[in-house]
Amino acid sequence: MTCCSGLFVQSGYFIGFSTVLTTIEVMLEKYTDLIKYIHWAWYISWITICISLFIVCLFCVWFLAKGNS
């Protein structure tokens, strides 16, 4: 499966994983003193995690395709 095939399934994984990580981060920032941000919003973390996962997926597809040829 590549990033192009099953795009809806992979988008669901990206969105779900990003949501779980962002929720944990929001709870840590709000209820503990472990994280203190000066200028921060939850959607910044969510977007950057989604983009990071997509870039990693593209890299894996490229790397594995290069190894098979």
C-alpha cells in the first residue's frame, strides 16, 4: 500500500493519530507543569503532526520503491 492507494484509510490514520497525540499534549499542558507554552494553540500541534506523518509516509514510499528497483 502506498500513500496514493487507500488515501482515505491513511488519512484516517493520520487524523486519528494526530488527534490522540494532540489531546494528550493539551491535557499535559493544561493540568500539569510539565509543559508551558508562551504562544501556542492545539491546532498548530495537530497540523504539524499530520504534515510530519504525511512526509514520513512519502519518504518511506520513495525509499522502499528505490530499493525494489
